[in-house]
Amino acid sequence: MPYITSYIALCLYLIASGGFTVYVIRQENKAFRIAHRVLLAGFVFHTIFFAQRFYQMGVAPVLDLKAALSFFSWAVVLVCLLFHYKFKVMVLASFAAPFAAFIMIVSSAMPWFEGPVRPVFRSLWLVIHVTTAFIGNGLFAIAFLAAVMYLIQEHQIKQKKLGAFFKRLPSLATLDKLSHFSLIYGFSFLTAGMITGSIYAQIAFGKYWQWDPKEVWSLITWLLYAVLLHERLAVGWQGRKAAIMSIVCFCVLIFAFLGADLFMDSYHSFEATGVKRTL
């Protein structure tokens, strides 16, 4: 079965999510170590799956919604694993793994799409565009999760609920730093994704910019994150205000990612790829 590695990855993500939940509830470091290894194994299988798809299709394997959601999940897990080694925020995976697993569940409920693929999609620039854009989305997802954890932690401190869950959450300063770091690199990757996307559009369609709905909403998303980054760097936004703004920006990003494709006439729409559906 050609997609077995994808289903194995999903199963491992679900198992890892359960392990991280045990870690949070029972405060067992052993549960975290096991869950982390399972998550890493799931990421390896997920990577193998996309390598197989790229080899089979010869293009960036995100031409349909199912694959795009799966790749988004892959990017979230990638950033989560990298950030664990950098920040040692153990509880981050307790949020990121279920989030990635949920995206994979939604993806697994959709039908597969197969070739033939239109020649216009066989471009290295498209591969670079997709990779940078999705890694940027993964970084923004981590910023979103850090913002959610910040608001939860802040609420618990104000309510003086110093339970086991409170002890597992990082300090407010650490969460704010995590969100800030994710924002800086996420914005850089998003910018690279938009630039490479424009280059690809010029090569494929003869225009750098066509005012396509996906392009417009991507620009709106970029501007909102630019405002948030400016306010953090120049004005000194921190804490609750920055966390709320990060959540708002991520909601707009999700709409740009899904809404513009599903509900608007766009050459970015998944129906425009010319691939065939297989049940």
C-alpha cells in the first residue's frame, strides 16, 4: 500500500499525544521521553511518505487539500522537535503533537488525488515556495500554541491555581520568548515563500502578481505579522497583548490557507491542479 507510511505516522502521532498527556497529568518524565521518541519516529515515517510522493509525482506533493494538510502537520512537528532541542520546553509537544495529529486526522478523512500532473507544476521554484511557506506556517503554529499557553498560564496565576498543570507550563517570560522567536523566523520563511512564489508565478504564468484571492490574503497575513513584529521590536509589545495579536494573526493565516482555496475562485485552488481523484 503506497500510503502506509502516512498512516503509520498518524498512528505514532496519536500515541505520542497520549504519552504527552500522561506526562502532563502524572508528571512522569519517563512518559515524556517515550512520547518524544514516538513523535520523532512518526516524523521520520512522515518524511519518508513525502519523499515517496515527491519521487512518484515529480512535483511538490501538496497539490491537493489532503496532502497540503498533511504537509502542514509535518511542518508543525518539525518545528516542535527543533524547538524542543533549543528551548527545552517539554510541555510544548503536549500541545503541538495533538494539534498535528488533529490536522492529520482531517487529512486522512479526505480522498487521495493522483496524476497526471500538469507540466506547469514541475518546477523547482514551486518546491522551494511550498517548503518555505509551510515551514513558516509551522513556525506560526508554534507561536500560536505558545500564545495559548501564555494566556492559560496568565489566567492560572491570576486565579492562584497552582496545580500540577501549572507546574508543567513554562514561565510567562519563556513562553513570550518562544512566541517571539517563532514570529521572527516564521515571518522570514513566509517572506521567502512569497518571494519564491512570485518568481514561480512569473515563470509559469508570465506575471509576478495577479491579484489572485490567495495572493491577496497571503499579503494581508504578511502585513498583520509585519505589524506584530514591528510592535514587538520597535514598540516593545510583550505578554498578553502580543499573545492575543498572535492568535488573531494565526486565524487569518488559516483562512488564507483554507478559505481562499475552498471558497474563492483562484488559480491556487486545489481543483486547479488538474489531478484525478481516487477513493
